[in-house]
Amino acid sequence: MLNKIRYKYSHFKVNHVNIYGISQKYHLNKATHQYCIEQMPNEALDANHIVLYSWNIYKQKLENSIPELSYMLGKADIVLLQEARESETLMSMITSNEFKAIHVVAFKDGYYANGVMTISKIPPVSYTAQKYSEPWIRFPKSGLISTYPLSNGQQLMVANFHAVNFSLGLKDFIRQLRTIFDILQKHSGPIVLGGDFNTWRKSRYLYIKRMIRELNLKEIDYPIDQRTKVMGKILDHIFIRGLQIKEAKTYDISASDHNPIRLKLAYEPQILTDRAY
């Protein structure tokens, strides 16, 4: 039987999240608007070696999506999925690998829930979820911010983001981003912000560049950049703070309409002393 616990709450208009592989309960901290774990776990991620993937998995519609994800899970500490479809195959694979997962239910496609999902080796000590409806088609996009303990006593905040796609101007895009950035801005430790930003317009990308400067986040350069493009613009990004890049790779695969990103990271404390705000 899948170790599945469901919680319902209304913060940021989220109907509910589905939680897999985590036995501890989370309770809302009204001061921070985050859901915090009752008992701090004994486990922590290795601050000197963090492997992270980010991938829009296209609801697992294409052949080899599950084998590709299985490969990632065998290597990763954290996997950020966008457009994850909560099928029995996907969830069985997560639990059989003894991973932990939080899935923000943006909408249901018949029986199955869809939305961003963050999979990790250890449970997050806190999380906050977000849902924002597409202004035209009304299908919501979702976001998830999770915080993980590191072996050096620091806490790593990881934001998994899927931006609204079909909107006139930047108003909805900015509002959705702000709900994520307002939480990240309160965190003093290392940060990863990744996902499908739908930056198919230059104005979207330029606004993100402006916002990441507020948080002293930096963009990653890839020796071979195979990230997915629409109209010549890259859609998927990862931004970091307080972390050293040991390796940054992208993969050209046919298992989704997006190509995945893989990072190997290590804690880098000197970056945190130079705050931009």
C-alpha cells in the first residue's frame, strides 16, 4: 500500500497537496504561512554534494518518461517535476525507491491529479504551496517551496515553479512570481529556484532577471545548453544563491516536450554575506 497522506488547506488558493512517503504530520505556522513538520528529521542532505534535477515531464504522456525519471531518481537528492501526473506507476516508483514527495494539485485530469511535484531523499522540514489560474484557459499552474536541512546546519530552500503561459501582458505572470519571491526573500540561507518559467517572451525573461537581482540569485551557465526553446526563447531555468556549481548539464531527450536540467551543487557560505536588499 502506498504511504500516502492527504491534507487540505486554502493558502494561496491551493485546494490540497498530496504527500507521499512522509509519516510525520505538518502544521500551519500562522506567522510564516508555512506548513512545518512536527518533529525535525534526523536526516540531512550532504551540504558538499547535492544532486538536483528539474524537468517538465509532460504528464508522462510520451514513451520512456518513466524510465528517464527512474534514472534520475537513482542519482538525485531532489527532483523538481512540472506537469507531474499522479499515476499509479509514478507513485509506485517513488515509494519503491523510498523517496519523499509533495505534489501540489493544480487540477484533475479525470481521476488523476496534475501539478508540480518535488521528490526528495529526505522530507522537507517545511513547505508552502501555490496555485494560480491561467487567465484565459483557466487551467491553474502551481508552485511549491520546500525547505531541507543540510549536514552543516544550514537550511536549503527549494522553489519548484511552473509559470502561467497564456496571458496578455505581464500582470498575471508578475503576480504569480511575487507569491514565490515574497517567501524566498525572507530566507537567509541557500536557495534554489527552478522550473518551467514559460519565458517565451523577452519581457518575461527580463522581469525575472530583475527579480532575481533582488534576491542575489544567479543564473547558471551550461557548457552545452540543450534546454527547450519556443520562438528562440528558453523556457526552463534554475537560479541559485549560496551554492557552488560543481556541474551543470542539460539533456536532449524524447521522453517529454521539455529537456531536463541536472546540477551538482555544494554549499558556499561567502555568497550569503553579500545580500542585494
